[in-house]
Amino acid sequence: MTSTTAENATAIADTSQVELLIGGMTCASCAARVEKKLNRMEGVSATVNFATEKAKVAFGEGVGVADLIATVEKTGYTAEEPAPPEPEPETAADTPERDPELGALRHRLLVCALLAAPVVLLAMVPALQFDNWQWLSLTLAAPVVVWGGAPFHRAAWTNARHGAATMDTLVSVGTLAAFGWSLWALFFGDAGMTGMHDEFRFTVSPMDGASTIYLEVAAGVVALILLGRYLEARSKRRAGAALKALMELGAKDVAVLRDGREVRVPVGSLAVGDRFVVRPGEKIATDGTVIEGLSAVDASMLTGESVPVDVGPGDRVTGATVNAGGRLVVEATRVGSDTQLARMARLVEDAQNGKAEVQRLADRISAVFVPVVILIALGTFGVWLGVTGDTVAAFTAAVAVLIIACPCALGLATPTALMVGTGRGAQLGILIKGPEVLESTRRVDTIVLDKTGTVTTGRMTLQAVHVADGEDDEQLLHLAGALEHASEHPIAQAVAAGAAARVGTLPEVERFENVPGRGVRGRVEGREVAVGRLYDELPQELADAAREAEQQGRTAVVAGWDGRARGVLAVADAIKDTSAEAVRELRALGLTPVLLTGDNRTVAEAVARTVGVDAPNVFAEVLPEDKVDVVRGLQREGRTVAMVGDGVNDAAALATADLGLAMGTGTDAAIEAGDLTLVRGDLRVAADAIRLSRRTLATIKGNLVWAFGYNVAALPLAAAGLLNPMIAGAAMAFSSVFVVTNSLRLRRFR
């Protein structure tokens, strides 16, 4: 963050925020200029992203959106608030014809390429140079330079009026200089004479200025840079495709129940509390709770999880997921911008509009780069002229410096990688809140795992059944499950659910009685059944089974009838099937896993043994308010700490950790406090999130190394006369394409 931005950010107490679409930016130095001008306004903090062509602006009292737009326009660019998204036909192809700007650029490129190709061929192959070939070259090159290069010339003129210079300045000055020199040589020198021949050179060498033309440079550079712009624009569209696809996932209309009848209405008119019907194969219109019906829901487009999830009355469902089974009636609980889909899209877009610290350095360099390059070009011209006395050689070297130095790749290095990385993350159910999060993932060496709801399911389930000699386990479950079904206690409900799953329908209970602190009893199918701690003496095999269950961190419940204990039921918060594999993956990333829980140490250590966390790294019997202290204690030991949690009681610890990973299946408080949100309740996604973040950061750094290295290496070569200006133009155009293509490799992340 620049010092101006930082001061503004701290000065704003009561701020509003707006996102503006910025038009007319052609390179990173344009974005830097707009950002600088906005941040000079009192009470304004702005970030401008060249790749997304958006400005995210926070502003205080006394400043309006109209003032912000006026400032941008005074800088020489356009600004407007984004229009509300309009639903588009799902079958429409993503073609240039649907994007007028891309279509116009494609048309300009094709015309210029067709006209410039013969000019370049005539210049490079002397055998093709017939009498008066130079006049044909002028006829073909003129529209390329004047009409094809018009966007560069217009932008350069606008910037010049505002006392600024950008990439367009370099291209415009370079191509117009080459074209102007050619006109002088043709009309006032010897280049227009019949029988004139020219040779194409890859390097600078002394030549006769009066008979030398640079039409192939003027036309070729314009065509090559237009090609680079077109490929770059297409790649940027592909880079942002994941976010666009995410925003278009939702249903367009919905069958709402009104007075017992189904009425088809647009999704936008849904209100909280409305009940709507979802048939098999349809998208669920918004977040809600199932009221009627049983089905399986395919949430793969939001979570990356390919296996459909069974749902029934009382279960929560998410908008944009697909009903893969039976008919459902759902009551809307969240609509519009409050839905999980909208929040996901907002998180992704915020991350894409943000800037990593490395990008801020690149922006500062871009802001001064163009004026420095112009000075280098003038210096190159002066040195060559002084040393060789050859105006042509000096001019050629100076033009090469102007054309090769454009800092496009520098401006695209971070935003494109961020766009692709965050978009791919959204497809896999990983939401990265901002670019600064990427920096944190590189340093993390310890990961704290909250037990309940993260490593475990957070629900008590029946884990094991032990029966006394001569007893039948199905009969035990049949009778004990029926009695527990009448109780509201979580352990009783776990026994009842486990019994129903194994033996089917449970019978009715008569004379049900709750014995406080000890259990329940009642009459089932003529037998006096008791479950809990109501038996003073147990057969040896049942006593051993109860002791073993407790050593494993489970709760042992004794069940029997007619005055005798018949079996032991072991109940526990079940460990997720994927938790042990997730811990192994986290270790492979160089992280030390730590287990944190409010449960007793016996339970905690049993869970830790199962998933592979070492005993010294288990923190048990920790009160919710003390979780922050555990995280701070680890940080005082010199560790960089990540934390994974899902509950309200995890929110403070998630915010305290160097990197907070919130399970999307958890509470809103936890999700708000986290830096990364894992949409799926699978701990393996935490490892995926850290791998993706690190890969994205590595791609950003690789892009910046290329962009810096390219300019640092290319400028001396051009100044030394080792590059023909047209070759320089091709190298500059394809350096930007390389950076964007390298970023697109993140789309293949698995």
C-alpha cells in the first residue's frame, strides 16, 4: 500500500464503498495514474486493477460518486458504476461477437495484419522488391499506422494533454517517428527513386538516411501490438470466466406455492419465508430449508464435491445446487445478495480486485517507468549520434528502446494470476478473501484444527454395540432404540438414529420416564426397558466393553430389560472419514498439525491418535474464550499459525491466527473471521486451499520475474543497437501474452 493510501485508509472513519468500471486504460501505468489521482482526494482510499479494469474506492463524507467519476475523467479516462447484472441465455456462446470491444479489436487486427504482411515481406525479402515497391508499401502501411494505430495515438494525445506518458506514448511516438522518417525519405530523400532497394537488418548498422525507410517497422509494430492486445484481451476473459460462470449459476425462475398452487415467478421476486417447489433436475432457486420430500442434491458446481448429498425435511439446501432425485418443497431462508452463491461471488470478486504487496511494488515501478524509458531513448539517440555520427543508426536504436520497453507484462503479472487462481478456487469450493492471504500461506508452519465440526462431524453417532453372552444385538437395538427415540438428549437421539438405520422401524414406548442424571426407562413391547446408568452391577464382559469404550473417548450407555443389563452402546462424535488423510496431506506441505478442543483429554487424545496428531500437540479442555490464548501461545513460540474452525467460538481464534480457514458448513461469524473459506465440510480442502494459494503466489512471482527480467534484459539490447524495432515490437507484444498464458495454467490445478 502506498503511503498516501495508508494515510487515507486510517483517516476514513465512516466510509462508503463503490466499485467503478474504468475505461481507456491500456497498461499498468494507466492504472497507477488513476489510483494516484483518486488517492489524492481527501478522505478517499482507492485500488485500481488493470486486469479487471475496475477501481474499488472507499470514501468519506463530503465526497460523492460523481466527484470520483469526475476525477477519473479529468485524468483522461472514463468511469461508471457497473450496471446490475442481467440474466443471459445459458446457451449463448462466449464469442467475440458478444463482446463489442473484443469484436472491434479483432476486426482492426485482421485488417492491419492483411495490410502489414506484404509491407513486412517486401522489406525483409529483397528479391521481392520490384520497381517502385516502396510506394506500394506506403499505400498499405499508411492506413495501418493512421487507422490501426489510432487507439494508441488517441490515448497518447489524451495523456500528453494531462502531462502524463503511458505505454501508448511509447508505441505512438515510436511508430509515428518511423512513419514520419519514411515519408521524409520518400518525398525529400532518395528513397522514392525507381529501382531503390532496401535490406532488412536484425541489428542497427550505419546506413544512408536519405534512402532508408521504416514502413515495415511502423506497420509491423502496430499489427504485432494489436495482436498482443487481442490475445491478452481474450486471455483476460478466460481468466475471469470462473467468476462469470459462478455468477450465472443461479436459477432464473422458480415455482412458488401461493394458496396451494404453483406460480412461476422470477427468482428476484422471492422473499424470505416463501415456499417453492423444486422438481428433479431443477436448480434450487435460493438458500432454504427442506419442508417436504426426500432427494439427493448435487452441489458439485459450488463445492467441487462430486457425490450428491441426501436431504430431507429440516435439512438446509443451497441456491444454485441441483435437485438430483425426488420432488422437494423448500422454504427460503436467504435471498438475493445474502445467499451463499452471492457471497461466494462477492468474495471472489473482492479478491480479484485486491493487490498483493508484490503488485504494489510493480505499480510503483510502472508509474515512473515510461518517463524513464523516454529519457533512455533520448539518451540512446544522443550517444549513438555522438559516437557514430550516423543519424539513421541513432534513430533506429532509439525507436527500438521506445517500443520494447512497454511495461504491459508488469501490470498483468499479478492480476491475471489472481483472477485465475481465485476463480479456480471458487470452482473447487475454496474462497480466497484477498491477495494478502497468499503471502500468509507461504509462511505458515503450524495448523491448529478445531475438533468438533472440523475433524469430527459435530454430531453424536452410534459407534459400536456390545452384547452380553446369549443376547442378540438386533433385539438390543430394537428395544433400546425405541426407548431412546422418546428422549430429546443428543446421546439418546444418536442411539435411536443408529438403531433405526440398522433394524428399521422402531416400536412405540409406554410409560416413558426420564431419571435425571441416570437415564431413561419405559415399557416396550411388554418389556421393562432401561438405558443409561441405571444398573448397579454389570456382567464382566459388559464392564470391560464400557471401560474400553471410555478409553477410546466414547460415551458408554448400558441398556437392558427386565432388571438385567443386556448390552453396552458406544456413542461418540464421529471422526470424518477424510480427516486422517487430510492430516497426512497437511504434514506433506510442511505443516505441524495441532488439535484443539473443549472435550476432555481422553476423548481428545483418542481422536488425535486416529487422525495422526502427535500427543504433545493436543490441547484439550480449552474453553471457547481461551482458544485465542492457545493460538497466541504458539505464535510466541515463533510459529506462524493457521487455524481451521467452524463455530462462533472459533471466530476470535480464526481472526487472531496468521491465516484463518473457515469451514463453509459452519457459522457466519467463523466465515467472516476467516481469510479462506472452505465451502465443503471436508478437511482435505484445507490442504488444497494452501496448495492453491502457494501455487498462485508462485505464479505471480514467476510472472514478475519474467516481466522485470524481460525489461531489464531488453532495454540494454535495444540501446546497444542489437534489436530491429520490429523485432522489439514482437518481443514486447508476446511478453504480455506469455504472462497471461502462464497464469492460465492455474486453471488446471487439481
